[in-house]
Amino acid sequence: MKNVTDELQKILQDLTDEGKKPTTALVRSRLTTQVPMPAIITAVKSFKSTSSIPKIEVKDTPLTADERIAQLEFQVKELSQRLAALENK
């Protein structure tokens, strides 16, 4: 198991320092380690409410093709929503 808590904490703090609202998409784009989406969501929610995150560990095993497809589909959905919101401004 690999502890990614420090990496997530640094990314979330960097985003805040840059004046950006931490989102799962922004966090995911800056990660150097594969982290499951539910863990990222938990980290972002926790950081927004308490400015800290719980300990998060991930397996060192590579993702299956189905897992990668699910993650990519989620990213496309999120990016499409963000694009639509920007176009509506």
C-alpha cells in the first residue's frame, strides 16, 4: 500500500493558494499516482470542510482496463459539465 495523503494535501493546498476552488478534476490532473475517484472525492470534501484530509492509501497494482475506462468516462463527464458551465457564462 502506498500512502498518498501528503501528495493530496499538497495539491489541495496549492490549488487554494492559487485561488482556485479544489475539484476532483483539478486534483486528479495534478496527481502523480493513480488514486481511485472515491478517495479523491473524500479528500476534496474533507479538505473543504476542515482543511485537512484523512489518511489515504492506494494499492500499488495497476488498474484493469474496465477501471481505467470507468475513470476516463467520469473525467469526460466532469469536463463536459465544466465546459457547459463555462459556455453558459
